[in-house]
Amino acid sequence: MATDESTLPTGPIPTTEDEWRIRLSPAEFRVLREAGTEAPFSGEYVDTKTEGMYNCRACGAQLYPSDTKFDSHCGWPSFDDAIPGAVKEIEDRGHGMVRTEIRCARCDSHLGHVFRGEGFTPKNTRHCVNSLSIRLDPK
């Protein structure tokens, strides 16, 4: 059973990939559990301006307040800060480059990558997040 757009997951966090496959849709599983990436400009939250909280689509943990979201025009939702402790960073040497992957600190699901030094915001940080990795809880 895939997650419903109107509710966040509840209950214990799955401990096996088979349990995650039951909780998530195939597209969500590919991104969240297999570190996939959705196509640029295809995600539901790329241009969203709605106020609220962006939560992990896999476990429901709060990740990004909407006031940290900004237009980077990169094709994915971008945030210049996460809730302290909500996101963990991991070195990613895939695809012939060195990047910093970001994952939900609660359930270890893939969110996207973080980039620093681009000058988009005063915090000089861009969390480039897949829409399939998050769900907006409107204010």
C-alpha cells in the first residue's frame, strides 16, 4: 500500500527494504530507498509557494520549514536550511564526481544533495531535494 497524498506515515519505521516496498510507491521507493533522482522540473513541489512544513515522505519527520524554500531554477525544490538534526550528510562519489548526499536522519531515506558556495541565499547553501522525498503539510 503506497502512501496517500493527504496523510503522513505513522507507526514504526520499516526495518527491511521489503517493508519499505509495501509502504512506498515504486517511484518513491526508487528515490527514497535506492537514491534515485526524479527528472528535473517534474516534481510537484518545484514551484510551490504554500506555507507549511516539508516532511520526509517515508517516515513523516519534519525536515524543512517552507520559509527556507527558495527559487534556484535548478529543477528541484531548494531549501537553504533544514531543521537542526533532521538531515544527515554523506559523501557521495557516484557519477564521477564528489557531492554531499542528504538523507533523513530518522529513517535514512535519500532526499537529494546539498551544495554550498553558490551564492543563491545569504546562507550560501542549497539543499536540492526530490519532490518524491518530501510531503508538504500546509499551514
